[in-house]
Amino acid sequence: MTSAPDVAVSPAGTADTCPYGHAAPSPVPGAGRQDPPGPLDPFDEGPDLLAGGLDLFDEGFVRDPYPWLDRLRSEAPVHRDPATGLWLVSRYEDIRRVLLDPVAFRPDNAQQAITPLGVPALRLLARAGFRLGPALADNATDSHPGLRRVVTRFFNARRVAAAVPVTGRIADELLTTVRTELDTTGHSDLFRSYAHTLPCRVMMELLGIQGLDAATLARWSDASLELFWGRPSPDRQLELAALVAEFHEWLTRLVGDRTAPADSFVGALTRHRLPDGKPTDPRTAVSACFFVFIAGQSTTGQLISTVLRRALAEPGVWRQSAHEEGAAEKWVEEVLRREPPVTSWRRVTAHPLELGGVELPAGAELLLMLMGSGSDPGVFGDAGQMLPGRANSRHHLAFGLGRHRCPGASLARTEAAVALRTAARRLPALRLSPDAAQAPTLGLLSFRAPLRVPVEEPRRTS
């Protein structure tokens, strides 16, 4: 990686702020942006609309990407975005083909920064020794299968089952704070007080990570996402790079501690033998931890935030999640199909080939629109409707597919379902606050989720 994502980090625990530093959106389209154009209408009939009107970072696209995704899928299923240089792939079958063929479509660019870092930020990272090598999501070498097996063992069925009571216990603790906030002020934020913290604490407990405050790990993770998948200004790059440097230095110390128990995640990773028979080198171990720690908490927190927000907005879902067996799990699956936190992923062509009727050269960088694939009407009937329990609910591509499918998929599903069910049972009268529609949305290249879930309860009458 040489650059970073679009997530701003603010001091943890600040009331009515999000840990990514996003404020509520301005009522004026495009206000506060450094680049002038506001959101454009995807149904404008201008001939060069897709060539010049689509902005993957624009607030209009972030808040409602579906019209754009529908038009891409029907009119330009393999479309080159001039702003990023990426080929946007939006049809389900094309994305599936790419994910299942890692030889023709290599993962080398999966974690590269979308916005090049300036020299000051690069110098700051260099002083910290920041240099990640291929380990998991971006690894096409023969070391990948073994490293993946190490990670997968820590997210197997037995460990996922063991995570249920852990998640429930931590959820109850966090919801006690939410309950206090509601009783004291009449409102709370389920993202800040609950969704953002829960998966971080669960992951640290499951993987045996000690001696670090969960809020610190969450800040590091959020900063990493913004630095490598966002569009930060040069000044913002420096702020983020400082946090990423701290994260990398901590990971380096963590994997360098050879006293870690062999049955712990870090211990198993550092004792793993690579194909050449040598133990995992520190750079590879740090790279694997960097990916797992971010995926295990930031993206899961984004999923929980979306699940809660959509459940509160859909009539009957909150009550059903509390009282009906399997209702929370079905809702999570439908959110993953329609509104996954990981909205896209990248690949690069190994040689010239055809995809979706378009001839691509070797080295063409692809952006697989995972979010759009879940609404492909050729695969999902009534794709724009939330229909929990649909027959092919698990056919979505939210966790990828094939060799690089997310190893923590089962754990993420489980945590999100437990988070929803526990909150619905503990806070049955909860509802979204009137200002929920104006809450900010995380809009990185590959990550999207509500950054606030403002809630309240009806006033009790005596």
C-alpha cells in the first residue's frame, strides 16, 4: 500500500460525533467539497453522462448509489471510470466469473491506495517502517493457502459458536450505556455507543489481544481505511498517516513478541511455515494482522450499523428480530445482499481478455461492484425490496467468492444477528430520531455504512 481511505477519526466518546470525523451532510449539494460539482442525475439523457457524471466519492452517489448501479448494469456493465482509471464491473455473472478465476484476474491491487499519498505522508510512514507485503486479500503467491488456513482456523464453526455468548455479554454491557443515555438525555447513537465498539471488543477477546484499549484499535483501523480507500486532502493524509504509523509500530511489536502462546492468533501466525519451510517473516505476519484486525472489526461494525439502521426504518422488523426465531439472521442476510458494508473490491487482468462484451488489455484494473450485484434483477426477484427469507438469500457476493472469500463471513453474520436481536429485546420501544435521514454516511471507495444511528424512545406518560 502506498496511500489510504476516506475515513476521518475524531476523539472517541465525543457526544453526537462519529469516530470517522464526518459531520451531518449540508443541505446544499456539494457544500464543503474541495471539488465543485454536486451530484448529477443518473437519469439525465446526456450522451456523456457515464463518462463525466459519475463520481464514486460524491455525496449523491454515496447516499443513494442504486440508480447509478442500475444504469451501469443495464447500459455499461463493464465501464471505464475516467476519474479513477478503474473498470467498473456491475453484473452479477461477470463479477462471479472474476472472483472465481484468480489466475486471469489477479488480486494484486486489492489493497492499493486509491489516492496517491503526498511526500510528507510517505516520509512519515517510512520513518515508522510501514511496508506491507502480500498476505491475504492481495496475495496471489503460493504462500496464500497456508496463511489463509491459519486465519480460517480462528473463524471456524466452533469459534463462531463460542463467540455467541461473548458477543451477547458485551452487547448487554454496551446497551446498558445506551439505556442510561436514553434515560438521561432522551436520545443516543447506536453507531457510536454500540455498533462501532462491539465487534472490536469481540475480536480482541476471541484473538487474545491484550494490553490495548479497544477505542485505540478502532481509531487505527478507521484511519487505515480512510488513508487507503478514501480521498483525503494532503493535510488529512498527514493526520491519518500518523495513526497508521502507530498501528504498524504496534503490530510490529506484537508479532515480534515470540512469547505469544502457540494457540493464540499471533502465535499461530508467527509459527506458521511458509512454502519454503521458513517461519512467517515479520512483514508478512504484520500484513496479515493488519488485514484481519481491520476486517474483523471496522467492516463488521459497518455491517451492524447498517443492520440496525435498516431494521429500525422497516415496519415490524425490530419487533420480529426480538421475538421470532431466525428473524434477525434473515434480516442480516438481506442487508448483506442489498446494502453490504464492503461495496466493491479490486482485481487486475493478467492478460488481454474479454469481459461483459468488452475487450480489456493486460493490467486493466477492475472495480467489482459487489453492492450492485446484489440488486441484479437477473438473479434476485424484486431486487429493490427487502425480503428477508428469500429462497436464494445467500447467493449474494457480499463476502466475495472462491479462493479469497472472506474467512470471517460466519462470524460477521453471527455478530450482526446477535447485535440486532439483543438490542431489539433490550430496547423494544426504540425508534429512529427525526434527524436520522440527515445522518452522515461513510463513503470510501469500497466501504459504505451509516456513521450515526440516532435513536430515541417515545416519552413515557405518567
